[in-house]
Amino acid sequence: MKIPRLTDTTLRDGDHAVSHSYTPEQVRSIVKDLDEAGVPVIEVSHGSGLNGSTIQQGFSTHSEFDLIKAAVETAKQAKIASLFVPGIGTSEELREAAEIGISLIRIAVHCTEADVTEQYFRLAKELGLETVGFLMMSHTQPANVLAEQAKLMESYGADCVYVVDSAGALVPNGVRERVTALKSALSINVGFHAHNNLGLAIGNTITALEAGADQIDGTLRGLGAGAGNAPTEILVAVLNKMNIETGINLAILMDAAEEKVARLMQSPIVIDRDNLSSGYAGVYNSFLFHVRHAAEKFDVGVSEIMEELGKRHAVAGQEDWILDVAVELAQKKRLKV
């Protein structure tokens, strides 16, 4: 098994779990440790990507460009990456992030919408950036469909395409099928991004590596949307136990996870009923905050809303459905009474 390239996304996916409240000082502190540990790529942006600080996605306490600048100024070895979601971010934010000094952009779309990314891959290449395609909600489509979408991204200039388990809904066989399909279809790298709603983030990531994945993701202490991500420090520990030498200093990661990230956590990252419902129904992790609010407001169950959203195949950008579903369920509940 090859040595994968690890991207730590504590300062992007983890942004969801701290209500978008990172400060430049916290970014500098965490980047310093990740960089000294030898983590090759560190992702920094609003949890929903560049320009994500909105009423729908959640406002940031500090400008993400200030956070990106702090990361770029701190890292001595690691590449600084950002996430970009077309429709949330625009070319203007992509240019600004490149000017500040990011080295890599990860362009993320729902896994059937690769065709909307072409102009952004082209622009990123003009700006001299390494480019990664993110096929979100990959559990919703079979392997052959994902492979076709990934080939589009490759044709636009992607250097790598990820299978992204946005809802933590995949099980190992599904991961293996999808990663294998991309490896067969592409001449570029393939990556895998896990969430932990079914308790499989580490297992699924190892399965992805066994299927040939070149790049993987993690977050310190598993900090991330919903039930969180594959914990970076655990990933490195497991890889060490498998005699896959990443060159990353595990002791520094464990200290950073325990002494810095754990203290930022607003609540424990656990697989509770709500997070399990999200993974089981296959609903985007970042929906959970809004679902909980709607469930309380309309006196219906979180799992009921999640189940219905799963039936409707809700995707990122369709958060307005959450209120519609909650209202409908509340009306049905009243009629039964």
C-alpha cells in the first residue's frame, strides 16, 4: 500500500463544529503544530468554502481571508488549501485567496454537477494553483456515475478527484467500489474524505487506501460537521501500526488534538441519535444544526425530518426543504391527534 498524502481540514471542516468562530491566533497555533508535525496540506476557509459566511451557511466571527493569511504566514512547509463551492464562492474570492498565498484549491460540488466546475478549474490553473475536485454526497450515485463526473473534472484540469462521504453514509464495500472505479477511469490522483456518522471514518479511509486512494483527509480530534471526520491523529497512528510511514510526527498531533482542539470544542463529537439518523438517511452533515432548530420549533423528531430529507434526496443548497418538511410532519402529527 502506497504512502498517502494527508490533508488536515480541522480549520475548514472543523469550522462547522466551532460555529465559525476561529480566530487568527487559533489558526496560527494549530497550523504551527500541524506544520511542525509534517502534515503536507492544511485546509483553511469557512466550513462551507470561500465566501461561506452567510445567513444560510452561518456567519464567521473573523474574515476567512484573515484566517487564510494567518495560516500562510505561519506554515513553513505545508501547503495551505481552501475549499471552493461554485454558487457560494465566486471568481473574486478565488483570486483573493490565491493572492494571499494559498497553494491549492478544492472545488466542491454535488457529485452529479461536475459540469459547473470547468471555469473555476481553468481559473485556478491560470492562478498557478494545484486543483482538487470534491464530489460531495458520493453515496447517492453508483460508482460508474462518479467515474464519469470525475473524468469531467480531470478534463477541466483537476490534479486529483475525491470521493466525498458528506453524510457519513458509506460502508466499506461502497467506498471500495467508488475508489476503484475512479482509479480505473482517471490518470490523476484519487482521494477520499470521510465522515463518522456510522462510526466508519477510519475503517472507510483504510478501505479507500486499499483500493488505491492517493490522498486522504482528517481533522484533529475528529472535529467536523455532524459526527465529525476521521481523526488525523488516529489515522496516523493506524497507518504507523500498518507500517505505512507517513513521516508525520504522531506525538505533536496528539498534543495538538488534546491541548488545543479539544478546548475549542463546543460539545463532544459523538455519534448520537441525530448524527446516526443523518448518516443512516444519507443527509448532508451540515443540515443537522438547521434540522435540530426546526424540530424544536415545530415539535417533531430530528430523525423524522432526516428520514424524509433522505427520501427526497436533499443536497447542499436545499436547506429550505428542512422547514417545509418540519411543517408537513407537524401538520400530519396534528391530524393524527
